[in-house]
Amino acid sequence: MTNQNDTPAGPTGETRMLIDGELVPAASGKQFDNVNPATEGVLGQVADAGHEDMDRAIGSARRAFDETGWATDKKFRQRCLAQLQDALEEEHELLRAELVAEVGTPVLLTYGPQLDAPLAEGLTWPARFIDEFPWERDLPEGTAFGTRSWRKVVKEAAGVVAAIVPWNYPFEVTINKLGQALATGNSVILKAAPLTPWNATRIGRLVAEKTDIPAGILQVVTTSDNTVAEDLVTDPRVDLVSFTGSTAVGRRIMEKGAPTLKRLFLELGGKSADIVLEDADFAAKLSMAWTVCVHGGQGCVMLTRMLLPRSRYDEGIAAMEEGFRTMAYGDPTDASNLQGPQISAAQRQRVLDLIESGVDEGARVVVGGGRPAHLDKGFYVEPTLIADVDNSMRIAQEEIFGPVLVVVPFEDDDDAVRIANENQYGLGCGVTSGSEERALSVARRIRAGTASVNGGVWYGADAPFGGYKASGVGRQNGLEGFEQYTETKTIAGGLPPLSQ
């Protein structure tokens, strides 16, 4: 690791892709840069796949699923997932340094959701769940059209899965997709995020060198060309697309996948409301409001739309202001910083443009709102608190994906629920009250896939995660996430007629 203003040598990542069991460069020989967002320096390169490479990966995945015993040999799958788990744990600290460098994540966050938490459960929980999942269930004996039959429902692997991952929590999303898709017997083509490719190519190398996973069951493809990635959506050899990213791209995947009737899991954007009722402990709750800035606010389910009762609105703003002013941010290798850079210059500019739009519409910037003067390198935005926001403003309706909290006043519980639901997204929500019963009653009325009541944390490999409305289709993790990577077959067998 390097200091903030140095030219990084950084960790050295895997430049090759995994295709058909081999670690390979792009057929064209092309590569693209992997950039450290905290220093703006180039860490190194990675293979830049073209259509030829993607075609080979899809063909290999199709053959591996159709011609090997992977889909039917549950014990073998468990053993291979255990091998991959062991290999990842051997390179645990190398992976940590790599994530800090290419993602710009604060190092402290790698001891939680960026690395340690998903590494502990992302593969191990699905591997165990293979033994618990109801792969078959019997139906009552049936009589139809004069024929007696025994009947059963069987769950089988969906087929070839395209797993397309984002840059904000790349390892977390990748390992949770791979764990469930592989445990259920599918072959997988992992398309890495071009802004954070090395954690994916590391997994590819470990699969090739340290596991018995058959050639073709996992492909890892890196490309800077979105049209190459789109081959996964249009190719009829791919059965299911598992995508985490923006709602705009999710809509395009749905559209492009329609001709081949792709099955889809789409975990998309969010603009989650955090409702603080007037009977809540404002000091305890709002002193931590700055946590929306962790990792530069680059989290889809972060509670970035704060709803405060009008009766205590000014008090609430004052309670949050000091935390935003004193929040430590900067060099992600410094464990005292919980906010690092935005992932790119383009993302930084998008955040700044949205802040400006809020000011133009009449909102008030209480803290921050610009680029930090003391950091001359890196794609940083100041921790930003914006008050006097109307829910119709762009900053209240659009996902900013930056270290920005917008604060909207409400009149009563019904008004808070109305405001929370008046948004295209429905990924998460939070409700805080002096009464758990009241908080739970409000949370149940919000159209969102996850809810935190009085600070409760729902996260875990056993907990389904996803959203309502424009926040997606399907769920990651848990029984629901496991089952979505399967197909359902109903089988009947003829029985002798009953004796007269």
C-alpha cells in the first residue's frame, strides 16, 4: 500500500481471465487499466475481452453444464466449494489489500461487509444448505383422465448463469452469487466490474489452481466493452442472468433478454427512507447519521433519505450537523477513515451535479457539498448534509451514490409512510421510535424489501435481500435466493388401477 499522495506500486493483481479451465489473456491481446480511485494512479492491467472471448466462455459454460456431472453430484459440489473457501482464506490478507487499492474502500470496512462477513458465509452457507434444501417433495397420489399416478416435484439447476457484478462491493456480491449459483449445480460466467476487476480474476486463478471444479463450470471474464457484456444477455445458451447494479442497466437487461425469455435476478438501485419518529431518542439516533457517508455513500441499500418530524426538525438537523463536520475521511488505508473516494472522476462529478441540482431547487447545504480542498489526489467528495428538501426534488428521488444525506420533514406517521413510498425505488427502509410496536407498524407499511427497526441488522447469507418496484426482481441469499437458481420439474408415474 502507498500513502495518499504517492504514485502507487500497489498490490499486483491477476491479469488473466478464466475460460474453459485455462488462465488466458484476451484473444486480441488487449488490456485495460485498473485505477486506484484514492490516488488516481494505475495499479496495473487486466485482460480486455472481446466478443470472441465471450463466445468461447459461453460455449464452455454450456458444454460443462450439459456434459459433466456437476449439476447432479451434490457431494462433489460441496467438496469443491470447500476447496475454494480454503484457497480464499489462504490469500485473505492479499485480497484485503487488493480491495482497498482497487475499490477505494476504507480498510476498516473490509473487516465487515467488504470482505470478512461475505467470506465467512458466502460459500459456506450455500454449501451446507445443499443438504437442507427440499430438492424433491411428494404430492398426493393423483387420478386424472382415468389414470392413477404418483407425483413429485423436483428442483434442478437452472443451467448457464451469467453473474454480472458491480464495483461498489464487488467481492461481497460476487461470492454471494457464486455460492448459491454453484451450490445449486449451475455453470457460471462471472463478468467482473471493469472498475474493480482483480478480486474476480483472483477467484478465477484460485479455482484453476486450487480446486477440482471442472473446466467450464466457472468462467471469469473481464472487459471494458459493454457490448461484449451484453452478449451474455442476448445469447440463447445463457439461461439466467444474475445482475447487481443500476436500475437503468437492469431495465436494459430485461429488454435485451426478452427475445430469449431470459430468467432474471436483478438487484438494482435504492433511495431508502430512514424515518425517525418524534418519540425516538434523537441524540442516540442522529449522532450516527453520518454513517451514510461510509465508503463514499456507495451502497444501494444505504438509508440516504432522512425523514424527520416537523415538530423536531431543527433539533434533528442540529444533532446531525456536528457528526458530518467531524467525520474522518480520506486515505482508505488509514483505519481512522470510514469514507474513501468515489470510484471514478465521472462518479464524483455525478454526485456534485446532483448536489448542485438540489441547491437550484431550493434545498440548503448544511455541511459539505463540494470537493475537499485538502485532498489534491483522489475522487473525493465532502461529507454532505442537505436540509429543507422536498420529496419531489431530484436529490430526494434519484440515487446519488455519494456521501450525501438529504433530510425531508413530515407531519405524522401517515405522512412519513406516504413520503417514504413516493419513490420509484423500494430496496430498504429504517424506522426508529421509542416504541418497537409503533416502529414495526410503520415499517410494515413501507414498500421495501428490507426494513431495519430501531437499528436492527438483517444482513446474512441466510437472509433474502432485494427490492420492490424499480429496486429489482428476485432475491440474493437465503432460501429464496438459493431457489431462484433452480428450475422446477413435476414428474408423475403411472400406477396400476385400483382393484374392483
